Amino acid sequence: MKILIWVHKNEAISGEITNHSFTRPYSDRNDEWVQIQITQDEFARLEDAKFDNVRQKIADISDKMRDEDFLVSQYNRNRESKDQITDASQIK
């Protein structure tokens, strides 16, 4: 089985496809997009890579949320200055 997808011309030339679409992207009408034909295995690899990127972004956000400065800034975000904290250990 063959699958048709749209990729940016530069990605088609380099062979490193990071962004693909099933229809020509409307927002990038001025950019040069080309339609290519790939195998089912290549398509599965592209889809897996997309989800791996999403998983990595979620892991990065989770790591950031554990960061002490992030916790303090989130705690202080909607509090008056007299109620703000300076250290994560002050969170109840």
C-alpha cells in the first residue's frame, strides 16, 4: 500500500521529514510543499516519531514543573505580595 502526504520541499530534498500533512497546508500557501508517496512502513515510522516528540515534550514539561523555581513562581502567581513565598519548602 502507498500513502500520499504533503511535505515541505526542503524536507523532501533532505530526506528528514519532521512535519507532514494529509492535505496541502493552507496556512503555508506561499511556501513550497510537495506531495510524496511513501510506504506504509515509512508512514508508521513518521507517526511513531511524532508521538515520541510529544512524549519528550511532556517529559520536559514534567521536569520543569518539578523545578523548585517553577513551583515557587506558580505558587506566587495569583497571590498578593505579602502572601508570596521565597522557597518551595514554604508550600503547605
